Amino acid sequence: MNGLAWTAQYVQILGVLLPVFVCAGIGVAWALKKLHYPNEFISVLVTSVTTPALVFHTILTTELHDTMLLQILSATFTGIFAMACVAAVLLFALRLPVASLLPTATFPNGGNLGLPISYFTFGDIGLAVAVSVFAILSLTQHTLGVGILTWSGRAQGSAKRKWPVGMAISCGAAVTLRLLDVQLPKPVLASAQLVGSVTVPLMLISLGYALATVSRTSLGAGSLVGGIRLLAGLAGAFVVIHLMDLPVLVSSAVALQLLMPVAVVSYLYSERFTNVGAVSAGAVLVSTGVFFVMSPLVIAWMSARL
């Protein structure tokens, strides 16, 4: 790939990341002005109301075909398991709190970053696969991942809130309606879409505020966790590509999602249920920055497999 091609890819990736930087910049500016930020309200709103609505709408409206769905389901869960194992070993080796940081180091940003990059790399078919992977990642992170964090909080004697029942209800209801092929009225789906649409902006604004107030100590630990996330994603991608008998496009699209940096929602869940929210914020910042630098190489690797 020549210099002009690399530059063109950076420009396109920057276009994908620009909304992320703008929303996070709002939070940074808010913090620098030393204005009051209702972090508790935003955290509860996103984790208990808007994210359940987003997941509910995504699961019910995603185009999932039976054969490809089974392939994607198998590949994604295998990738999650591989990433969790690698992340747990590295967190333990670095003497970081494993339970509190495992979801942060395991789950990638398959939504506001993974979806547009998958579309840019693979087109409409790749986007359909990426949306399916995102739905599975979301379902797992918002149930099993949150369960790990709440258990971690109790184990540390934390006075954090209980496990978000709203997420469990929305996931269970969406999966049940999907399996039964129940068609909800359009106004209901539109309402879920509207409520869910504010999730990503709120998460990014909160992230920006947290990054502007994070301590150097937390940023250092966050750098380690961000690095672990990227290494775990690489391990998950390797397993999906080389150890599973899948169509090239499916394995490539799934692998690309697994290679994404730390999911922004990981910070909000860590902030709400554990004492390492600042570390998760640093992990989001560092892993996203490193991914941005390496993104043309990652995209070239995935594209070369087709």
C-alpha cells in the first residue's frame, strides 16, 4: 500500500471517528469549564433505560438469516471466550483486579466504531454480519459482563447499585419475540429506536468528561488495560480466522469486530458498579488512539483475505 493509499484510509477512518471526537469533546469542554456534570444520573439513565432500548431495537430489527446466523453466533461466542481467557491471564499477570476489569478488557467497541468501519471495509454484506456480531456482543456484555461487575463490586464491599433489571428484561423480551417471529407495531419499535438513539452520544460525552478529570495513575493503568484489550482482540480474531471453518467474508467481518478497541459502555458500567471507572476511561482513550494509528493496517489485512 503506497503513501497516498495510506493517507486516504486515514482520512476515511478519521471521518468515521470524527463524531466520536466531537461528542467526547463536549464532555471535555464541560469538565474544563468546571461545570456540574450529573454523572450518576447519566450512568443510571444509559445503563438502565437507553441501552436496553437500543439492544431491544437492534435485536428485533437486525436481518439475521438462519445459516449465517448460526455461523456468526458460533464464531462470536468462540471469540468472546478466547478474548476473555487471554484478558484474564494478562490482567492477573499484571496484578490488576481481574473481575473488575475483565469486561473492559474483553468486549470491543462493535457499535459506533465497529459498524461503520465494517461497512467501509466489506460493504453491505459485511455490515449485516457486523450488526449481528454487535447484537450478540451487546447481549453478552449487558448480561454476563454486568453480572461479573456487580459480583466484583459486592466482593469489594462496594455500595454500588444492583444489577440492572431493565437490561435483562429487554434482552429476554427481544430474543423471545424474535424466536416467536412476533411483529411489534411500528410505533413501539420507533419509540425504542428514539430512546436508544441517545445512548452513544451520552456515553461519549460522559467519557470525555471522565478523561478530562482522570488521574495520571488511572491513565497509566488504563493504558495497560487498553493494551490487553487489543491483544485479546487479536487472539480472538486469530481463533476465528484460523481455527474455525467459516466462509472468508464471515470470518473476516467477525474478526474485524473483535479487533475493535474498548467499548465505551464498559466505562459507564465500571463507573457504576466498581471502583475502577477511571481506569476503564483511560483504557477507552488509549486503545482507541492505538487502533486509529493501526487501522489502515488492520483493514488491509482483512481486505487481503477476500
